[in-house]
Amino acid sequence: MDQNQFKGPFCQSCGMPLREEEDFGVNADGTKNQDYCHFCFLNGQFRLPNISMERMIDKVAEIMARQINISGAQAKKMAKSFIPKLKRWC
């Protein structure tokens, strides 16, 4: 999930690659949101509006560890390398 491994765009909240139409979040007017994925953004709002960056790093690391079969520590190190650079957290 290192952003250098994939071509963008990426969710600017969690870093998920946005490859398919259904990956994108939805604005309040029903249009596709270009910045955020459907896991993070729906109907013009963040699904978890009060989540901290540290908690997002933990959530993403948990998912990455399962999906790409790496240790939790490796996943957290990777998540810490890109999450703070995303639009939502800058």
C-alpha cells in the first residue's frame, strides 16, 4: 500500500488506491468525490468525522497486515509513512 507502488489517485484520508468507479466516495449531490474513498466518505461527509490520525493509522495497518500478509509492526510502519501526508491530515 506504499503509494510509490501504485498509480494514483489515492484516498486522501486512508490511502486506499482509487482504481474503480465504486472505490470513490460520494458527495452530497450524488457526484463522485475525487479525493476520498467510499469507506471514508459518503453523502458529502466523512463516515468517521472524529477519528484521529493515529487511529486511522491503526485501522489502515490492521487492514494492510491482513490483506498483504505482513506483520502488524511492518504494516503500522508503512501506514505511518504515508497517512500523515494525505490531504485530510495535513
